[in-house]
Amino acid sequence: MSNNRNEGAAAPSNFIRNIIEEDLRSGKHDRVVTRFPPEPNGYLHIGHAKSICLNFGLSTTGENGRCHLRFDDTNPETEDMEFVESIQRDIRWLGFEWNEHLYFASGYFDRFYELAIKLIEDGKAYVDSQSLEEMRANRGTVTQPGKHSPYRERSVAENLDLFERMARGEFPEGAHVLRAKIDMASPNMKMRDPLLYRIRHAHHYRTGDKWHIYPMYDYAHCLSDSFEGVTHSVCTLEFENNRELYDWVIRETGVPCVPRQYEFARLGLNYTVMSKRKLKQLVEENFVSGWDDPRMPTIAGMRRRGYTPSAIRDFCERIGVAKANSTVDIGQLEFSVRNDLNAFAPRVMCVLDPLKVTLTNFPAGKKEEMLTGSLYPHDIPLEGEREIPFSREIYIERSDFMEDPPKKFHRLAPGREVRLRHGYVVRCDEVIKNGSGAVVELRCSYDPDTLGKNPPDRKIKGTIHWVSVNRALSAEVRLYDRLFKDERPDGDKDVDFKDHLNPDSLKVVTGYVEPCVADDEPGSRYQFERQGYFISDPVDSDPDELVFNRTVSLRDSWSKIAEPAAEQPKTAPKPKPKATAKPAAPKATRERTPQQQVLYDKYRDLGLSDEDADLISAEDTVAGLFEDAAAAHDNPKGIANWVVNEVLRALKDRDGLPFDGAALGELVKLIDEGTISGKIGKDVFEEMLSSGEGPAAVVERKGLRQVSDAGALEPIIDQLIAANPDKAARYREGKKSMMGFFVGQVMKQTGGKANPQLVNQLIRSKLD
Ligand code: ATP
Ligand code: MG
């Protein structure tokens, strides 16, 4: 099995990869060995994911590289098998494999001990018997040198005797420590006779009661690296000052293999705490339901929330590897999640806040009528349909009705018409209220001539989702929001981070979902149309009691609400966007200038939707870009889609684009002609943003041309079908949505480069 999912695709370049490439070129190393060294004292979180992607990713540079998984288990009090197991599960789930290279620092305890004896014999280490307070006081300050310990000149024989007795458990904790004898005046505080060992009468989850002394991180970590032949030891920036000590231990112990340490910036996310100590507190004090609570930034939590491994890897790749710490907007992670789910999550309808609608002209007592709906929208190259029962009584979303709506409310209101998704046009004839004036039911009529076509004489502007009252399945739906309401929950040392918890981070409602999901396995993902992405809870959901977790809503409703306050003093100031993508006022009330109106009408004539025409005509620069693009490639609707979804988002973070409208038109042309897929198109777009290159140049440089060669794709498909006989069987039994699984897998294996239509066609011909 490969140890990296990106194999085949261009590996992201970064400064550490550059160093490694140079070391391979110069012959300093003939292969790369990296490691991921978690301490098994908690679950992995998204910050670890960054380190995992980086370390496993780097190990694919050159030939025969590998990445080890090493548990850094030198603190017996906090470590546990539960964590060892969860960490392995999470890394594998992310898509990485260490094969036989699983190690434990505790497996090296004997060797650490022998080398400590050697250091003592060489006069490089001594047993100190000062109290911790004395040691601290004598360490000096950044401006003042420290003082020598009165025990510093103990004889080798005395040191050996004391150290051996420490190891045998003859002394209480704190009585003695082993220290390196380096330099109490060193400008680097880490070099002022650092601790190598301390006494702990603790039970270790792997070595039991054998040891009464445990090595310090700075001593154990570098030696473990060396024992394993690690070439590049990558860690986060806070270890920069430890590097000198790392090198000292390697040199003075004389171990043959000399690894080098490199530091990168750790990941920080806003609205999130990432310290394991704090996450542990949330779990132990029951602020969340466990380490895998879907609100937790842990891998286990994100998995349960419905995030996909590829979305997390994509995020880690997008944020890159830097030398300076910064805080990443959690919206970026959600962007990667939406982007990934969009491509394969089947669409179904679910009503979360039901309002009953009786269709008075649907004969009472008549059996429901079966409508069909595609599982995927037309721009996603997956096929599949579901049956949707349509009956006299349906539920719609309460927010899709207004008794006294503003003009631009294109949903249901007294006397107004709306289309039921995948169904008919209905008109609201009567509003039924209860004694206190609340609307409890709508009485509507449906137009039997409007299935799949618009009435010739009326314009229907809105489409809403709905379900049949009798046939819908009720489900517990868990609506998750951010766990913290403050952008920097642990930014202020004087305030408990728990004071910033978002009291509305979980809302549980009863939803009504289409019956087609009934047989799906727990852990299945969906887009509930117009709502967001959801997963049936892998732990709590079962066919009799469905439970869904909201993975992410369709649009980032939070950033709109929080935006005015969200100027982050901590991150580098963002240039103010010229064309602002934030709708400053709710769209329904935005007035157009006469100029904007002209553009709007023109765009509507080109076939753009109301919303697209509205957004594009709102800003001169955006309108100009759109027109240049449409001049370069004749597909105004397709281009509008890119402008609204990608360009406006990109303009949020930057002042103008580094390429012109013609380049955008060219990009859409490459997609329309089938040179690249739409998904790859997004990567090309990102690359154009960062490099300013034209799309064709990016495609050539990165080798992104679509694979439309059946001969290249067939072996992959054959192998997939052979490896998943159960899924193939279910497809043949009529579960057509299994198609999505197969297509998705082929796309993954080809780095998204396979021609999706062709893949679809090939799979169908093999399965049917
Ligand atoms: P703690 O919060 O308990 O100090 P830790 O997060 O450093 O622990 P480890 O188990 O020691 O946890 O981490 C394993 C590896 O993951 C280390 O190499 C560490 O540098 C890396 N790592 C941890 N947090 C982040 C982060 N936020 N961003 C990038 N890498 C991280
Ligand atoms: Mg750590």
C-alpha cells in the first residue's frame, strides 16, 4: 500500500520539500525518512492533520521514502492505549499508511538509559539534587547567566551510583534529576544544563512498573529519530530553540545516524481551541459528548460530523507550509468540505421546520404519485435517480412561506405560486391559523400540467423543497454550529476559554426526509437540498431511528452575521476588496442604479439567473470581467457561474485578480471542451490566482489534462469492481446510487483527471 494519497499527483512544493529535494540531489541522503510523533495523551486534531499530511507527503519525495508513526510515550501519567488506538485509526482514515514502521519511544527505554550512562561516564551529564525551585532560580534569565548547581562537579562514580539507584526506584520523586552538563551561561536557555531524566513512580501503559525514571522530550525525541534513521525531523516552530540541544544530544551520545530538525508554523484556526489539554477539559467536563463530538476539531469529531478525508487533505494542502505562525479562517476548512461533498453527495429533500400543506385538488384517498428526481445536479458527472412520493399532504419549510412577503420573496405566499422541487407548481389558496393566530396549515392547489415544464403564461420564480407527510421518514437532525462564539477563544489569558463556548452550537430538531434514504448505511452523506450537507450519524443512527448530523450548511451563514466584527487584529491586515462579495444589505431590498439595471436586464437576456445577473451587475469591475470572459468564450451562463462562485469569493481576500476576463473565459472553454474537468478547473483557477498564469499554461505545467482514454481507465474500474463485490451487487439489485461510489473512487484514483462522462459510461457498461 502506498503511504501517500497524493502519489501520482503533483506533490505540493514547500520550503521543506525544497530542502529535501536538494539533499537527494546532492547525494547527502539517498532516501527520505520522516516521522509523525504524537504523544498518546489525547485524540488527534486538525493541527495534527497538517503535520500528518506534511510528514507523509514529504516522504514521497524521491525513491523509497517512508514515514514512521512513532508514539512519543515518555510521560506515563497521561498516556493510554485508548489514544494509541484512536491515533492509528485516525491516521489511516486520513489516508496514510506507515506499514511496518510503527514505533514507540518506550521501546527505546533501555537504549536511552545506556546512552545516559555513557554521557555520565564522559562527564557530559550529572545528577542534580537541587529542588525544582532551586533549579529554576539558578537558571538565570535571558539577560543574566545562570548559577552552577552545587552538585555539578559530582564524580562520575557518584553520578553513576545515584543514577542507577534512581532507576531502581530508591528515591522519591523530585529527589534527583539527571542533567546535561553544557553551559549555564548559554544565551539559549535550553542549553543551560537541561534535564534529561526525572524520577516518576508511575505505571506506564506499555512498560508497566519497570522504570522509575523517564526521559525528557529533548533527550528522547532526537535519539528516537536517530535510531530509526530519520533524515528530516519536522516539528513546529516552538521547538526552534530546542534544535541546538537536539544536535548536542546527537553529537555527544555519538549515535551513528544524524537526523536534522526543521521547523514549520503550526496551524491555528479561529473559533477553535487546539491544545489537547483544553480539548480534554471539554470532554472531561462534559461540555461535549466525547472526543468524537461532531463539534470538536478532532479528526474523530470531524469524521462523525461528515467531513471527508479528502476535504481535510485538500485543506492542508491549500493552507501550505510556512515559517510564520498565523491563524487560518475556519471558513477555509468548510470551503474544502463543501467543495468535496458537492462532487458526490446525493441530493435529497428534508424539511427541518415543517408546515403542512394540503393540496386540495389531489383527490382524497388517492394513492400517492411517484415522481422522480435526479440524485445529482446536471453539472455533476454522476447519475442516479430516486423516487419521490407526492401526495395530498406534504410538508414544506416554514420559512418558505410568508403571509405578507416583500416583493422579492420568490417562495410561497397567499395567492402566489411556487414550484415544488422535482414536482408541480402549487398555488397558495388559503391560510389556516390556530386560535392564537399562528399559521398551522396552507391549503393549496397544484397544476397538473406543470411537471417538468413551466406554465406558458406565468413566470414561476422560486422552487422549494418538500416531502410527503405520510411517506417521509422522521429523523433526529442535529444542527451543529461553531463550538465557540469568539474568534479567539483562548486569546485572552485572563478569561476562561470555556466562557466563549457558543450556547447554540447544537440544536436538535425533528426533520422529515425523503424515504429513499431508508436503506442507506449509517455514515451515508447527503446534500439536503437548499439546506446543507448531512451525514447519518455513524454511531447513533439506525434504520428505525435515523439521526443526521449537519456537516456544513450550504453557504456560510455565520460569516455574514459575524462579518462586521470579524476584522482580525491578529492576522496580517487584508487588503480591502475592491469588488465586494458581501451583500451589504439583504438582496431582497437592494435597489439598482439605472446603470446597474441596464446591465441586469442585459444579463437576464443572456440567460443568467436572477441572482447571478443581480450579483454581477452590482459591481463595475465584476461586470467588466464577466463581459471580457464572455467575449472570449461564448457560454455566458457557465461563465456567470464561475464569476459568482469563484471570482467573488476570491475577491473577498484580495484586491483585484492577477488575470483578466479573457483568461477566465479561456478557463471555462477548456472545461467545456473537455480538456479538463470542472473539478480540476477549480484547482487551475486557484493556481491562476496565485501565479497569474493563464489557464492553458497551468494545465500544461501541472499535467492536468483530462484522461479520456478508455484503455487507461478500464483497469482501474475492473479492479474497483472486483474489490467491492457487495457494492456492485447492490447496484445490480437496483441501488443505482452506488454508481456515485464507483465514479467517486475512479476520480480519486486518477487525481480527479478522468473524464467523468466516460467513467460513468464505462462503469455502467460493466455493471449492467
Ligand atoms: P500538546 O497540545 O499536548 O502540547 P501537541 O499538540 O504538540 O501536544 P503531539 O502529540 O506532541 O501534540 O503532536 C504530534 C505532532 O503534531 C508534533 O510533531 C506536533 O508538532 C504536531 N502538531 C501538533 N499541533 C499542531 C498544529 N496545531 N499544527 C501543526 N502541527 C501540529
Ligand atoms: Mg507536543
